[in-house]
Amino acid sequence: MTKNAISLFSSSGIGDLGLKANGIETIIGCELLEERMNLFHNNYPKAKCFQGDIWEQKDEIIKFYHANYTEPPFLILATPPCQGMSPNGMGKILNNYRNGLRPKMDERNRLIIPTVDIILSLQPEWVILENVPNMTNTLIVDENDKLVNLIAYIKQRLGSLYCGEPVVVDAADYGVPQHRKRLITILSRNENAKKVFFGKGRLLPDFTHSAEDTPSTRHWVTLREAIGDLPALRAEKGKNSVPGYGGLHKVPLLDEKKRFWIDHTKEGDTAFNNQCINPKCGYQGNRTHGASYDADGINKIHTDTPLYCEKCGALLPRPWVEDKKTGEKRLMKGFMSAYKRMRWDEPASTLTQNFQYACSDNKLHPDQSRVLSLYEGLVLQSIADYDYSFNIHGKLCSDGLIRDTIGESVPPRVMDFICAHIIEISK
């Protein structure tokens, strides 16, 4: 019997690749942005696509499913956005709310409400919710205009029917060559699942990888293992792309100044820590960059990091800005994670939608003067392991859409492991 799935907040359908690998067919997709929905439809042509705000699409999704299917879906996969909330801010917001001060809330956090409405109406056997770890600290205003914790809200509405708990997962623990921590909530009304959950306290599959080799896990997949054999690139005209790789092993150009900083940056370090390159000096003891917490608990960058060698006075190859009128150079404002190289023998840092910006956190190639290529992004997000096309009507979509798709998606390898696991439990 075909296992059907519904994908909510489906973006370009990357997470659904893990479903497809296990014979689960995504029959409905819902996504706000048209360009993402176009990519989704291109890769799942048989799926019914609902493009638009889920508040407006909710009833149509439920109506369509009931009109075309008699059995509940096997799975609903949902990745509703959850906009940042400080872990230390929830108590303060609650106290203010109790004192009559209504907080300013991000309406996107309330998208869990129509999500749960769909779940309760269609009652899938399994539910997978994926989000940022901070989702556990997020507050929303519910349908009754009451302020509630988002996780508590889910349990309140689904707890009598479904079992399961949210768990923070690092994608590297499932063999993805990237540290990417996400909150995965697996819920089920399957009787076997309930036995597993009450026995183990979780429905997640066991980790396959870890920081050290153990009898049950292998070492994390490193950057060197994942992309170390790819052709070299440089963020300079004529050197920033190579043929093949679907036209995606290419990087943005960087101006000469930025290449100068990066050329002198060591693996695992930031250009803010570069030392003197004056051949007559070469002093390596210049103060390095950093940050510290002030009296108010705010993490602030150091403002006394030198731009000129403290021994010979030569300009250091550290990120600077130049006054257009006077030509005076001063150190650029930025944390020590900016203009920073990754390490070969570790998984990559988390890929975001900014992973092709040199100033983004820890995103420089370990030893080449450039950021990661789009193709490397596909590899590190495990998308390259699956059959997926970025062509729409025979034409490759924009670099920006590919970059954003990579940065906002859940690695399909993680979904692959989860789906294989829940299918085994369901037998």
C-alpha cells in the first residue's frame, strides 16, 4: 500500500527527498513563496501544490485530501518558521504579560496553529516537525488570545492522540558532513510507536556517527572526506569556476583587498588574527581579535585589535574599511567568526543562506581563497546524494535560489534515516 505524505512549509522540497528514498510519496505540498513552489513542483510533478499563506490554504488542503483519499496520510512533514527568541527572554515576556504588558510577537511563530489544525483533521500516522533548537523557548498567542509556550501548545492539542518528544539533533550525528543542530519532533499514534516511545523515551533512530569512533558509531564525516578531492577554485575572474558538476562548482568573485586578507589566513582561523607579512619584520605576536561580555551581559567585539603591526607599524592583512575622504584605514567591525576558514578534519559549520558570503560566520574554504561553491553546498547538505533538479522549464534557476534552498533546508540524509526508522517501527 502506498505511503502518502503531506509537506507543509515545503520550500523547494529538499527534506522530502528523504521521504522519497523510503517509498513515501509526497502528494501535497504547501509553500508561501512561488519560486520555491516551482522548484518543488518540478521535482514532485504528481503532487498537488498549494502556494500561499497556510492560514488561507489550510481548509483547501483538508478539503482536497478528504475528497481524494479515504485513509489518513502516513506522514505529515512540517517545518514552520520560528523566529528568534532569546533563551533568557521567555520568563521576562511572561512576567510582563501577566502584568498587563502585551509583548510584540512575530506572527510567523503562530503558523504552528494551522499546522496543528491540519494534523488533527487528517490524523496522519506520523508527524515530523523540524525547526531551530530555540523553538523550545518560543511563545505564541494562541486562538484564545493567551500567551503559551509553543511546545506546550503542541502537547496540549496533540498529546491525547500522539506520543513523542522534541529532541535537538546535530546532522553530523547522522553522517552529514556538517554541524547543523535542529529540533526534531517525531509524533505518532501508531501502537508500536507508543511501545517504543514509552520504552526509550524517543522515536528518533540511533545516531550513526559521533565525535569519536565507538562500537555503534563512526567518526563524523569531515570536510576533507566530503569535498577534499574537488577541483581547486579561487575567487578571482577566470579561476572561480570549472566545467562539470552541473555548472555549480563555482564561487562569487572577491575584490583584490578581500583576497589579500584571505590569502594570509590560516586554516581554522579568522583574517582578523592575521600577523605581520613585512619581510623585514614578520612579527607574529600582534594582539588577536576577540569579544567579551560587558556589564550588561552583552557580547561585544574588542575595539583595540590592532590594524598595524605593533612592532614595525606595517599594515596587517586584516579586514579594514577606508575613509573615502582621508584614505585612513581602520579595522572593520566584526566578530572573530567573520572571514574565518573552516577546518579540513571537522564537519563544516552550519550552512546558512549566507554561506557564500566571505564575512558570514566561519564560511571560508579551509585553504583556498574563496567561500564554498554551490556544488560543495549541495554535498555538505547531503542533497548531492539524491536525485534533485534545479532546472525549471529546462533552465537552471538562479544562484540565489539554489543558495537559499541549501541554506534553509533540512538535510535529506537526516530525513532518510528518520523515515527508514519509522517505517520499521510501523511494521
